Amino acid sequence: MPVQFLEQLFSTLRRGGLLNSQRGVKGGYTLARPPEEITVLEVVQVLDGKVGEEGREAGGIWEEGVEALRDVFRSTTIADIARREAAETGAGIYHI
């Protein structure tokens, strides 16, 4: 993934209040809140806008599908994703 693209994503997440940034030698990005408190729904909506408006407008099964997706995204945190990825790859999560 190109660095410039990642920087654009990180900038958007920072403006959305999900990341903090620090300039300088020890600079970089950190989560603004603990990963257990940031939901996938928050991340997706900061990057892509409100999830599922088209489904709500369409009604019926489309609206039900969108609500199911929102429920999954709302109940899944960044910490959940990290644990799932670590379990699937057989790798542990290391902190330095």
C-alpha cells in the first residue's frame, strides 16, 4: 500500500478523532482511545460516511441487511479485529 495513501487515511482518522498524531523524531500515530472502545462502525463511517443509507431508502430486505451489518460493525472493536487476526495467523500480539 503506498505510504501517501496511508497518510491520507490516517489524516482522515485523525480529523475524525480516532487517531492522535505527533510530529518529530518520535512522531507517528496512536489511537485516540483504547482499541476496546473504538468500533469498526466508527472507523468505517469516518472513512466512508454513514453506512447503509441506500439500504434504508430501499426498505425491505435491504434495510434489514444494512441493520444487520451495522449491528456487527457496532459490536466489533479494533481490539476484537486484532485478536481475530492474531488467532488466524497463529501469531501473538506483542507490545514494546
